[in-house]
Amino acid sequence: MRRGCGGEAVVKRCGVGSDGKGARHALRVALILCSIWTLGALGTVAAMAQNAAAGALDGRLTDLHGKPLANATIVLHAIDSTATATTNRNGVYRVTGLAPGEYRLEATVNSAADTLGQVGASGEVEDILITAGHTTHMQAALNLAVSSKRQLIEANSADNGLDPVTPVVTTTLDSAQIQQLPAREHDWVAIAATTPAATVNQVPPPDNSLSGSLEQDSANQTVSIGGSPRQASITIDGIRTPVGFSRGGNNQGRTEQTLGESAVMNLSARTGLAGANRSHGDDGAIGIQTQHGRTGLHGQFFFNTRQSQWGALNPFTQQITLTAATTPTTIVQYTPINYSPPYSREAVGIGAGRHILRNKLWAYAAFDGLWRNDPAMATVRQPENFYLQPANEQLAVLGARLGISGTTLFEQEIATYSNWLSQFTGLLGQVPRKASQLQGFTRLDWQITERQHLDLEINLADFNSPSGALGSTIETYGSHSFGDMRRKSGWIIAQHQKFFTENLLNVLGAQWNRHILSVTPSMPSTLESTLIASASGQLPEMMADSRYGFILGAPARLVGTRYPDEQSFLGIDTLSWVRGRHLLKAGASFDHIADTTNGVYNQNGVYDYASIVNFISDVASFQKYGINGVDNPYQNQHNCDPSGKSLGYLPCYTWFKQQIGPNVWSVSTNDLAAFVTEQWQPNHALTLSLGGRMEAEQLPPPIASVNNTDLPQTQKLPPTEYNWEPRFGMAWAPFSSTVLRLGAGLYYGRIDNSAALGALTQTGSSSSDLQFFFKPTDQGAPPFPYTFSTEPQTAVKPGAVYFAPDFHLQEVDQAVVSIGQQLPGNWQIELSALASLGRRLPVSIDTNIDPTQGPQSITYGVVDGLGAGPIKTAQITVPFYSARLNPNYQQIDAIESRANSRYDGAMIKVMRYGRNGLSMRAHYLYAHATDWNPNETGYVQVNGVLDPTNFGLEYGTSGLDIRHSAMAMLLYESHWRGAEWARQAFANWSFSAVGQFRSGLPYTMRVGGYIPGFYTTNRALVEGVGPGLNGSGGDNRLYSVGRNTYRYPETYTADVRLGKRFLLGGDRELEFLAESFNLFNHENVTWIESTGYYISRGSTTGGLPTLNFLTGLKTNTVEFGKPLNINGSNYFRPRELQIGVRARF
């Protein structure tokens, strides 16, 4: 028994051979074929296969209530052919002359046999194995649903079927259903997001940071399924798409997006358990099956267009506009004014297939193109604060550094500041940004012999977006800092299917994949070009006021033309054996992933400034004095900190960090796996499955040229582990309309290639990639805007990364249970529960912090006159870290496997497949997720915890905790009987709608501002080793508040589609359509102000450092929790209208 798409309640197979002679004959044939295969006599094998007899299929079909499907049309689909038949009045059918292979049965109730009140309804049974010379007997009770061409439904192989390896929550959509979805992008993220338990991983700018999101992070969101922190894995025609290298986020914008809509036959999204043939924590997966050729010409063409003038505007896209000129006592004034730049999008696709050699060779080819004009707005984070006039004391610092004097000192300071402010404002405004994407797909299917089949698939894709490395509608970057992106991908898949005997099938598959991602800086503006002071000729990234401002220069994450250049090869072999009521599968796979990079993250450095006046002070000083005179300790006018006069010669930045070293690195890994699974159906109502999988990841050896004997822990990676993963499943149908299913499984993850590369190349050796972090008070701190091209000789050694000695691969334990019930009136209801426990998840901790040295604690004065913040005391004292255990190095980050997670979910799903063209589906999911702050990005984080000495503080709500989510789909297609003119006018109209609700994602209150510090009695400044409340450089949050204690507002979307089909005879039809996305223009918040407190240093007179709560209740002050952008991604946008046309033939 195998899957029953549409959810059959009972499927009974009586076997493919009934006597001992058949078994003995099968054994002899197996031995002969094995010997001939070993000798390489393929011609003899082909001749034997060609002489083999065809197979047959017979049985009886009923509905879930046991009523026979009389006069129903049966279509059997194979890869390369179809066969049809009709049931008799008792539901009995027989199909002969079938070539050996796997088939899918589709049964449709004809109007002449509409005794059940379900005209046009259909059901499916998948994975029917036909063997040569034998008849397969199959009885099936089908869960009938309206034809997929008419209905927006789940063609769900798990709804009420008896397949125990199929998970509890599975949604399958074929190409017709995908085309009828009113999906904004029609990519696999948007479509999979409509399925139960799916989470769209929005990636807003990092908390308490101006850094925006790369295009693959913000425009191409990922989908996690079932509470998993990872991007859902992708399989294409049953072969998993490997992704070894993560740049951040969750492996966004990768191979799954390179396949165009015209090449897709169906898509499924699965939550929960996977069979033993699934790999690497494959607890949530998206499966894609591609189109293929068949007899006769067939295909489709579509064109869609979308224009901004047809839709709504985003009130958060604003143009900074001059409103008042400089006066002797006031600075120049700028005000944000609402302005939405024009937007347009055109998409085209064409796909066609047919036979080349009848019954031998079939071909299908598809092309998809996308052209998008999507200008962005470069702006500042908080305009009302950024353009406030500085305090007189701050202006005095600027004047002192520039040597301004005379009776008009204040007027000159005002004029100088206003002039620089105006120049930087010139970097804001509309940024032209376009994107083009071309996708091409070809598939060949070759029936070599009656027992052998080969299919070959080739796919190429090219995405190019000048100024498109940043993808949000508004970005806190200068107009020349968006960067260019290009993503080129290609893959080849080959699968060979061979019957050794009537009951023994071998499938050998291989995949080659290459993915090149290029993200490079844009050309600097004239103003920015004057700030280039490095030998490389590149600008650093400059955060002009990290609280309120924006970033100019070259962003740290725009690293090169190959970051990465990834090539992978996957080979997999699966052997299936049917004997009586048993189905045994066994197989093995080998996956080699090789990555090459030609860039270093943050290779040009980052300067962070706490205020715009400090930034202007350094820029103006550099312009006047040059690189050698900016921070001359003998020039007293170079005073930056008005409260610390003894530090007058120091630069004004808060901190500087840079990574230097070789920029060409390579890393390769091998993933090995073997599995076996046994499926047993002791009777028609019970199916059991038991399986096991072994996995291992082989990491490369250390790089000898960067070995560091000072830090022996950096000289090795985790050893190869052979992990055993048991899987169990059961399905029981005590009644014809009820199915109970449960299962449990264990899954292991893998070490991302980017994390392995970080540990291999960041050893602290002078030959490795060197990470430096400087405060202005540190020895060797550079003058602005200098960046290092070689290791600075006056600085301490850089940081390092290593895997903890007891590191183990992450582990996920899952259990699922589901009960489904068919109700009268064509209603179905299903209750499901899922539990997932994550163990040994990775987390990065700085082990080079000495809690015993220095003051050990720091006291802050709390500034919150209204008492609106969570801290209710006048002062707080927290641990303080100002010293290193090994003073010869900066941070030494250990990647440890000590974080855990838990996800619990309960779902109710209701479906109704009715007559008269109306159908619906809806679900509600309650879920709760907690964890210990694991690193969910794949790459190496720098000290990702709040307090490196107290890991228990990390427990809290997961960042993927969506408590409530609901979705409803509705589709209506008009049917009209009467005069011809009436049918032409009123028939074949279709209306579909998808509404989704999700409670808000959690977020954490952050702390910003200066590196924590205070002055001693002798006016010496004591600072932490890094940013954050305790100076550890870790997670910048509060001790007393915890992680993810606040939430974004809930999100709503409502998308609709109206279409009219014109039948042109045969299979030809033409459809015109109109779609609206976010019909009600709901304002979904995609970026929120998460900075709750701002750190200010103490004074030399003994004043405490302060924590200032950002209430927003006073004029021109930041408000914690204030939305900074709405509908600012591809998934959430303002209301848009689209029109299009589609032809099918």
C-alpha cells in the first residue's frame, strides 16, 4: 500500500504474483540480470527487457462511505505515457498493456454517474507499482474532491490515507492549482507560505542596527515549517537540493528559486515526520515535481503586469526635503515628506512539450522571465532626531577640532555643521533599482527498454540587480551604498530507473549544482570619494549616527564576486522490493559540496558613530588636516569628548572593526548516508513502517598555513560522527471514514560550510583572516577614515574561532499524531498535534573574557522621568567585563552545542468540496516555541549570548514563536446551462481568494549607544571589552527583561483573483485574469524600533553612566516599539493590482 492522493481511507493490494513458480522465476531472472550487469552486457539486458510482457492493473473504487464509483473515468499517469479506462456500475475497472513502472491513478466522477452528488469530483492514488507480466490488484476508497483544474484544494496524500511515512501535515498543489492561487510572486516561498505550520521568516534590519538586509534576506524570504529554525529543505523530482554555504539568514535565494513557474508540475509542503530516505533534519520540506513531455504537443504561455499607479502607497516611504535654510542661530532644517517611487513588474513564461520518438523519447522545455523596476528610498532611521540641532557643547567640540575662532564662533560652527549636514543629506532620496531574472529549463525522458527509463533535466537561471543588493522598500543606507547583486545558478539532474525483476526496482539519481553569488559595492559618490584613505581604494562602512542616522560608504557585507561559488555533486541509489504485504526500501547517498570565496566579510572596515555631530567632526577634521594630522596628540583643539577633557586627541568614533587577510579560500565537505525502511500492511486497515538512517559529515582537515600553536583549540574541527536516526510510523483506519496516524523520528543536522570555513580561516594566526575590534582608547586604534591593508603592528592580536572539544551535531526529536474524519455533506475535518525537541543546537560564546579582573560590575543611572520603561529603579548594577583572560588576543569565540529548543503545535483543518463550483479550505494552528538562543544563521556569530558566564539567561521565547495563525481559501467557478450565448457570457468565470492571519513575531528590547564605561577618580576611562550593557560585546539586551518579550503587531493579508476562460476547442483555452494582493491594504509592520535604552557615558566629575529610556512621549524623541516601516518586503507590500493573460494548449 502506498499513498492515496486526495486521502483514500482504504487501499488494498493483493500482490503481483500468486504462485511459487512466479517467485522462483523472479529469483532466476534476478540472478541472470545481476550477472549480465556485472559483465557489462547491456545489450542483452535490453533485449530481455524488450521481450518482457506488459503489466496490468485492476480493482474496485468506492468513496469513503463504501459506495461504488460507477462509470468513473480512470486516467493512469506515468512519466512518459497515460492510459484510460472506465469503471462499471460496481466500480470495477481493469487496465492492460501497461509498461513497468510507477503510476498515479486519477479517478473522476462523470455527470452520467453523479449518484453521489459530486459531479466532476475526483480522487487519486499515487505510487502504484506495475511489474512486467503480472497484474496488480488494488482496491481504493477515495476521498473525492472537485477536479484540480477547477478547485483550489489540497491534493493531499496524507489527509486520510494509510501511508504512515507521509507526515501529518502535507499540502500538494498541482500546476493548475498553483496558477489559480492569487500569490504575489508565484515563487515557492510565497506558495508554501499558504500551507499549514509554515512560517515566513521576515528578516528586518538587525535589532539596534542601521544595517539593512541583503536582497536575498529581505526580498526573498524563506519559509520554515513546523517550528524549525532552518529554511525548509527543497527536493526537485525527489532529489534534495544541497545548500552548504550560508551568508546569513537561512540560506535564502538559492536553488529552489531558480526554477520557473512554467517548469513546475506540482508542489508539496510537508510538516513533521519524514521517511528514512530523507536527510539532515528534513523535518520540514518543500517538494517540487517538474513538467515533462508526453504524446502530442502541449504547453502554456502567460504574461502578467503590475504597475504602482494601480495600487496603494506606503506612508513610510518618505523623501527628505529642505524646509528652512541656515540662520546665524539655527541649523538647516529638513523634513520628511511622503513619497512613493514608481514600481512596475512584468513576468512572462512559456513551456511546451511533446514526444520526439513515439513511446520512446519525450521532451519539455520552459522559459520564464521577470523584469522589475523597484526604486528604493534611502533615508535615515529617525529623521525628527537626526535633524535636531546639536547642543552648544557639541558644536563647541566641532569648532575646537577645526580651530574655529573669532567673535562669530557660534555662527561659524552653525554654518559648518549645516554645510556638512546638507552634503550628507544629498546622499538620501530615491535610488534607481532594477532587477531581471531569466530561467530556462529542459527535460528529456527516454524509455530505453520496457524495464529501463532515464530522465535528464537541465536548469539555468540568472538574476541581475544593479543597486539591488539591498532589497527593502526603504533602507537606512546612502544612495551609493546599495551595492550590486548577481546570482547565477545551474543544475543537472539525471535519474535512471531499472527493474531487475518484476518486484525489484532500482532508482539511481545524480545531481550537479553550481551557484555563484556576487555582491559588490556601488560606485562611491563624489563626496564619499574624498574619504578614501586606504591602499585598497575602497571606502569603509560608516555609520553616521547609529541611533538615528544612516550608513554611507561600502557596506561590510558586500564582499566580492564569488561569495560563495558553490559546486555540489549528489549521488543517490534506492532499491525497492515488493513481497506480499511488505515493501522494503534501502539506499545510500553521497553528497560533495565545495565552496570557494574571493572576498572577506568586512574587509574594508566599519566605523560606528554615536551621533551625527561626532561623525561630522571626524570627517571635517580629516578634510582639513589629512590622515596624519587628524588625531595628533599635540593638537589640543582635537578634542572630541566634551566630558572627558583628558581624551582630547582621540577620534570621535565609538568603535572600529575590520577583518583582513587572504580573500581566496576554499572548503569542501562530504555528506554520507545510508537508510533502510520496511512498510508492512498486515490487513486493509493497518499499516506499519519502521526505518533507520545513518548519516555522517566529513569536514576538511585544518589548513597548515594558518595553524596557531598559541591556540591549540583552533587546530582541529569536529571529528566525523556516524549518527543513527530511527523512524517509526503507523496508520490505522478503524472505520471507513476515520484514520488515525502517529509517528516519531530522530533527525540530525549538519555543520554549515560557512561555519567550517570561519573556524578554518580565523585561527588568530598572522596568516589567517584577522578580526580586529578597536575603541578609540585602544593601542593602535586607526584615525578616521583609515583602514588596514596588513596586520597593524601596534595592536594586540586579533580574535579567533574554534569548535568546542565536545561539539556534536544538532539533533531534533519529533512526534506527530493526527486523526481525520469524513463527515456528511462533503465535509472533512482533521486534528493534528506536533512536538519537536531540538538538542545540542550551536551557539557562539566568547571564552576570552575574565570576570575576575577590573571593577566586575557597573552601575547605571536610569533616566526615565515618566516611569514608562521596564526598569523601575533609579539605578541598576550589572556585571561588567573589561579584561581578557588572554590579553594577547581579542575575542576567542567557541562554537558550542549547548542550546536546546522546543516546539509544540496543535492544528484543526476543515475542508469542504461541494458541487455547484464552490469549495473552501481553512485551518487554525496554535503553536508555542521556546529555546536557548541558538545560532540560526549558519555562519559564525561573535559572542551571541548576553553574559558569557551565565548561559541560563538565554532561555526564552523563540524568535519563530507564532502563537496563532489561520488561513482560509475559497474558490468559485461558474457553470451555466442554457443558451449558447448565456454559456459564453456567464460560464467559466472563476474567483479565488486567500486570506491569512498570523500573530506577531517576538522581538527583544535592545540597548544602544556608547560602549559602556565610566571615569575613575583620577579621570581615567574604564571601558568594557565591547558593546552591550555589560561590555562583553555579546547580545545587547537587558538582564531584567529577557529575550523576545515584545511582539510585532499581527499580520493580515487578503489576496483575490478573478478569471475568465474561453474554450477554443480540444485542450486549448485562453484565460484573462485580474488579481489584487493585500486587497484591504492592511498595514503589516515589517520593521520596528527595538532600541529601548541608550547608554551615555559618565562624566569625569563622578557622574554615573546612564541608561536613557526612549519613551517617545516628548517632542522629537525616539519611541520604543514605534513602526519604522510597513509592507516593506516582497511578501508584505501595499495593495497591488495585476492583470494578465494565460493560454493553454
